[in-house]
Amino acid sequence: MLLSFDTDTAIQRAISEGFKDSTVLTIAHRLSTVAVCDRILVLAAGEVVEIDTPAALLEREDGHFRTLCEQSGELEHLRQLAART
């Protein structure tokens, strides 16, 4: 079952408000879901290749996270989301 954008937004809002004083580990298929997190840990072949804030990772021109964002065609939108955190 695919979630609509509105449903996904409502879920993310509930998580961020309900767990604001907690550590939440998020595994997501949507880059927009993690672009608003405090930190992102990027794995490649089972190894940690990057860990930093979304904004910092987006600044790394040769980074794994930035490459994924560029390939998604949503780089500017994801930058805007990351800038809010």
C-alpha cells in the first residue's frame, strides 16, 4: 500500500511531535523523510560512509547522500527541507 503525500506528512508530524524528547531511528525509502532528521547515517555495502546533518551532507558534492538526492530530481526541495532543521 502506498501512502499519499498528506498521509506521509501527517505521520512524520506525529513522530516529530510525539517523540521530540526521544531518539528515533528512521529507515526510509523517501529522501524527504530523512531530510528533516537531525542526523543522517549513510550505509553502503554494510559500511558507514557518511554521517552528518542533512544540510552538511547535501553540501558534499561527491557524497553518497547528495548523489541520491540529485538522482531523485528533488535536490532543491530536499535542500529546503534540510534548511528547516
